[in-house]
Amino acid sequence: MDFSKLPKIRDEDKESTFGYVHGVSGPVVTACDMAGAAMYELVRVGHSELVGEIIRLEGDMATIQVYEETSGVSVGDPVLRTGKPLSVELGPGIMGAIFDGIQRPLSDISSQTQSIYIPRGVNVSALSRDVKWDFTPCKNLRVGSHITGGDIYGIVNENSLIKHKIMLPPRNRGTVTYIAPPGNYDTSASLAETDKITLEVAKLIKDDFLQQNGYTPYDRFCPFYKTVGMLSNMIAFYDMARRAVETTAQSDNKITWSIIREHMGEILYKLSSMKFKDPVKDGEAKIKADYAQLLEDMQNAFRSLED
């Protein structure tokens, strides 16, 4: 399992995802306020975010098997539910590495910590995100081909003995829209650049547009002009980013999502901060002017990036 991608206690603000330590007995922890949890659900225990698994449920109490040293965990410490079972990550590199029982890469941890011991709460990707592997797409695959769960769409050679066949997950199906050319890729290069933009803008809309509430001053009364302005700028960013990626895809100065994110950190921050405009304090004219200025800044930023 890739523990680096699991939810972090410091990032969660929903009380429904938290329980609290009720008691500690060696590697076994009992937690209260765990109503809604599931058997064998993965949890993070305490401020060190120790990895644990629910092994018993009784009412809103949960008994947790912790797979790390529990010294320092005390009554009242938070317990974060992840909503996921304990699992392993499969992919290139798994056969050439050494893991412990919960798939923590021992050699990577040792090189990072310069110690023979595993630190508590360590978050390291099970499979390296930096190593590149030779990928070859299947010859019978074309754009427009229909694939379903279990279909093989590519091959990765881990070494001279081990060959990974890349398959579509079970219960999935779809139509091929993009095929990466043969070459070396790392495990994070699984999406086309345009798909990365789609996911990032969708996250922006979900977190900073749809999640409005009725108790903060800037959200309590969200007039139509503010709603239109926010959504228009987010969609405009999506259109400009996608156009920049597609028009430079075949050139030497190819623009990728990582380049856009690196050069437009301030623009992305302003997009996520549009919701904080208060219609009562700022007024319609100022909010519209600020949104129009942000759109102009985006246009200038993409123009300079493409030049």
C-alpha cells in the first residue's frame, strides 16, 4: 500500500472521520466514536499516524491492531478512518525490493533515515515514483478500441526475467482515447496530460466551488454573479491549459501539467481564493472587477508560457 497517499490527520477537518483513543494495551488500541467504521478498515492512530487495522467492532467502540510501536499514544489522541482496507500496491519494482509485512520498502526507508530502524508513522511510497521503466503498448491496440476488465494493453520489463503485463482492473471498461508511445515512464505517468488537467480542475471545482456552506460570511449569501464569475474563471483556466498542452504536444518545447502548475502557482492560488470574496463587504462591482482581472492575468500568463 502507498502510505504516502493515505489521508493525513492534519489535513482532515470532518469530525465524522475521527475517533479517539480509549485505551492502549501493547499493540492493541481501543477507540471510541467509531460509529460507521468497518471491519478490517485501515486507520491512522495518534499524532504520529501509526498504521492500524480494525479487528473488532462493538457499538461505537473499535479494537485496533497497530502494526507499529504504540509508546507515546495516549487516551484522547485522534484516530483517523481512511475508508480503505489494508492492501498492497502492485506494479513494476515490486519483485526487486524488500518489504516488511505491510509493504513498507525497507531499503528506501534505510536510505532516507540512515538507520536500521523503521521510524514510527513513516510515509514512503511502496513502489518508487522516480525509477523509469520500459513500456511497450500492445500492437493490436488502437485509439477507439474497446477494452474491458482483464484486457492487456501494455507490457513493462522489470528485468531480464520478469515481465509485467499491464491490465485493465476488473469491472472496468471503456474506449481507448490515447496510447503512450513506447519509451521509459515512471509509475506516476499513468495519465495523459489532458486527463491530469481535467482531474485537477475537477478537484478545484469540488473543493472551492461546490463546498460552500451556510455559516461563513462569504458563503452564506452567494449571489448569481459571484457563482457565474467563479465557475467561468475555473472553466477558462481548464480551456487555456488544455489548449496549451495540445498545441505543443508535438513540439520540442512541450508544455505539461507539471510545467503549468510550476509557473502558475499564484494563478491557482487566486482561483482557489475566489470563494472568499464577501458580497456584503466587497460589493458586486468590485467582485466582478477582481474576477475580470484574474481572467486577464490568466490569459497573459498562458501567453507568456507558450512564447
